[in-house]
Amino acid sequence: MINPVFCFRKYHVHIISNFSEDLRPLLVHCRSKDDDLGAQFLLPQPEYLIRFKIDLFRRTRFTCEVEQGQTKTEFTAFTCSRDEDRCRHRDCYWSVGPDGFYFSKDMQNWDKEYPSPPHSPPP
């Protein structure tokens, strides 16, 4: 049986750019099956924030496209099967930098989840 309490829990996914200022800003565009959250340029340190409640059947999934210059990379920022438990305090953090995509549930301990994203020099 599905516990309806979980359906009303709000989650926050924070995506942070850790590229240096001499590179082009990242363009981040996230979406789920039901919501297109739009694109946002990220300079070093500001964040792209996704706020949502998981669906009744725990199928919520957000994928994000990260673009720098002419190169795009897509990653899964949240999926219930992977993240509902590991984001216990309802906050998940992604740090995108020159050596990869790192995940943290507490901003203290970071684990590399995806290989290096694209990076391009400024024009």
C-alpha cells in the first residue's frame, strides 16, 4: 500500500556550477514528464533550484540538460527509486564542475555520479 504522507513531502534539488568564471556559463534546463522548468544560465556558485512533490505512485523523475558552448550533457537530477531515501532531509545537491557531476545530501560529503560535463572556453 502506498503511504500518502510521502506524496505531500516537498523535495528540493539544488544544481550548482563549479566552473571558473573564465569559462562560458552553464545553461541548465530541467524537466519532468509533467513540468518543463525552463532554462537558466549558471555562473559559478548560483544555483538552479527544482521544487516539487513526488507523485502518488512514486514515478517522479527530473532530467536536466547541461549545455556549455556547443556541447550538451543530460543527467537525471532526481528519480524516486534512487533519490527518495538518499535525500532524507528532502534536499539533494548537485555540483557540476570540470571533473564531473557530484551528488550530496548534506553539502559536506560529495560522490561523483557522472563523468565530466562539457566545457568550452569563452568566445
